Amino acid sequence: MGEEAVHFSVVDAKDCKQSAFEVGDKTYVICRSDDDLKTSAVKIHDKLTQTWLSPTILGEQPLLTKSQSVIPVSDEKILVIEKGVPLNESIWFLEIDTPFVKQQRKIKETEVVSWSKGVIGVGQKPVVISGPSGVGKGTLIAKLMKDYPSKFGFSVSHTTRSPREKEIDGVHYHFTERIKIEKDISEGKFLEFAHVHGNVYGTSIEAVESVTDEGKRCILDIDVQGARSVRASSLEAIFIFVCPPSFEELEKRLRARGTETEEQIQKRLRNAQAELDQSNEPGLFHHLLVNDDLETCYENLKKLLSLDDDQEDSDDFFNKEDKETASYSIVSKTDSEILLQSETNEGKNGAIHLLALDLSSLSGGAPGRTRGLKIGSVNSF
Ligand SMILES: Nc1ncnc2c1ncn2[C@@H]1O[C@H](COP(=O)(O)OP(=O)(O)OP(=O)(O)O)[C@@H](O)[C@H]1O
Ligand SMILES: Nc1nc2c(ncn2[C@@H]2O[C@H](COP(=O)(O)O)[C@@H](O)[C@H]2O)c(=O)[nH]1
């Protein structure tokens, strides 16, 4: 195991405790007050220009404790372990140059950093279901949710369109104003958004991650533009496109549903053709399903989902006692792993309990979550 010194320092300023660390030409300082553990400030010192920057801070902030263990893990992220809380709640990353941060920096034309919660274990990949309006996506998803309520959770999108008669705010969609969704999009709260049939639709990061945090598999019903954006994001998902048996049948279903005006139906049909044209594009969808007979299509969808090569949740690395009580701090870092030492538990025979965080596992969640962390007792990988 190669050695690399842990590089961090803690300085007590007048009214705030600081953790400072260098990455490239910049020094990042996380500053938190002992009196207010709810908020932290981040300052960046640019050594080249000798200037201090106050970046826009995105993402949910860590639940702060009185002390932390901090180490840069790459040019993109800094690992922050909050001490005194169980490991599952203690792992956070300050994203300083991830693709998400780079994108947000461009949009906002200002310096940006983003907090991202480290989540141990992979869970099952979210399922993105796309297809033309009226093909039956909602019908298939409703069946899945009814048959497997504890296994699947629906990502409730935001939309600026008006609710249909039986639609409930917060259940079918979060119905919202254009000005509000545009503000939230600009603040980086959305995984994807698109202008669809004349309205704005979008998937908030929270919509996906709240389902995954519940331990359920997240289902997204989004258009092809949205699927493309998710494909380009850090979220690893299964992409399914649902096709109609014919264009005539699609039109028939859309009309029979009776939820759109003639003008809206015409617009949806025009867009349907464009979506169908993209369904075979290499690298976009993993699976195509034809929704001719509903029951047959549903059975095929179930087959696809159970065939998915899901991994076991690596939570199993921990025993129950560790989960509830152990608190860890960083001991050392190599190119492949970071060693963590338990501060509260001594193993049998008085041995110190060491864990290794596999650095190759730092990916997979939506922005705001670093999902799929692999952590094991030393030598157990
Ligand atoms: N296999 C099928 N055979 C016949 N009718 C179907 C079938 N699947 C769905 N339908 C019906 O087609 C209509 C459209 O289905 P649904 O609302 O689920 O489509 P959708 O793809 O979710 O549309 P949108 O994208 O506009 O939300 C509904 O009235 C539904 O009952
Ligand atoms: N890109 C996104 N597309 C979405 C989202 N939520 C729904 N949709 C798609 O919009 C159309 C129309 O839906 P409707 O409820 O008005 O009939 C359909 O294709 C949906 O898949 C979203 O969050 N992002």
C-alpha cells in the first residue's frame, strides 16, 4: 500500500473553526461556527491571483458536528467526515470541480462548489421510461407501482402545465409556475428539464434521491430530451423506450384519453414522430418495448427489470453495532483507497477497527449524492 500524507489543518479563527486544504492552485477553507452548526461557509484562495473568492454553495449542507476529518480525494472532490455520528451519516464530499460544478459555474458565471452526501451501497439503478405521449408509459408505471409498492417509487416531476381532472399536486406532478421552476433550475436543483409540448417539465434531484434514500428503485417518466440529459449526467440508470404498435393506434389512444384539446393532440403527435425517430439512436436507450397488448408489454417490462444485474447493497460490510455507534476519522490515503479508523470501537483483542473506502466507487448518484460507496474492513475487498 503506497503512502500519501493526509494533508489538512484545522485553525481556530476568532469565531469560527476552519479546515483548510490545497488542491492545485487553490486553497479551500471550510469555516463553521461552534454556535451555529447548521451552516458552513466556504472560501477559496486563488494562489495565482492572490484573491479570495466566496463561491455559490449548492447542495444540501452536511449536518455539522463539532469536528471533522478532511482530505482531498481528487482534483474534483474533497472528502469531509463529520465526527461523532454514525458512518452512514458522516460521509460528505465538497465537489470543487466535478462535471456538475463545471456546468453550474458556466451557467452562473461565478465560482461554484457543491455539497454531496456520500451514500454507502449501490441500491438498484433508477429506471427511465420514455416514449411518445399516449403510448401508455403512465399506465405501465401505475401497474408497477400498484403491484410492487415497496420496491418501486415514482420520481414526481415538476411541470408548468395545468393539472388534469384527477391529478393531485405532489403525487402525479408538482404543479408549478414557470418563474419558480426557472429559478430552481438556475440554482442547480434539477437533474434534467425540457420544454415539452409547450410546457416546462423537469426532474428535481430531490425527486430521484428521496425515492432512492427510501431504499426503493426510482422510476422516471420523462421525454426523450430528458432521457438524453440524464444519460449525460452522473446518474447511472436503465433507459427504456416504449413504442406504439402503430402511429394510428397512438393517435387513437391519445384521443380516447380525452385529456387534450385537438390543437394539443396535433402538437403531441408531431412530437411523437420526432421521439420515435430517436428511439434507435445508438447509446441512448438500453431497451425498446412495444406496447400493443398491455398485459404482454407489462410482463416484458417486468422481465427486463428482474433481469437487471443489480449488486447487493454493500451496507452488509457493517455490523449493526457499527452502524449505530461508530464514528470514524481519516488515517491515510493511497491512489486506490482511504483508510478510516474507528474512534469509538475497538475490535476484539483491543485491535483498532480500520475501514477502507474504495476510491473507484465514488460515482453513480445524481448531483448532490455520491452513491455506491464501497467500504469494507481492511483486507475484506
Ligand atoms: N396497450 C394498450 N392498449 C390500449 N390502450 C392503452 C394501452 N396502454 C395504455 N392505453 C391507454 O392509452 C391512453 C394513454 O396512456 P397513458 O396515459 O398511460 O400514456 P402516456 O404514455 O403516459 O402519455 P403521456 O406521455 O401523455 O403522459 C390511456 O387512456 C390508457 O388507458
Ligand atoms: N423531460 C421531462 N419530461 C417529462 C417529465 N415529466 C413528464 N415528462 C414527459 O412529458 C410528456 C407529457 O406528459 P403529460 O403528463 O403532460 O402527458 C411525457 O412524454 C412525459 O414523459 C420530466 O420531469 N422531464
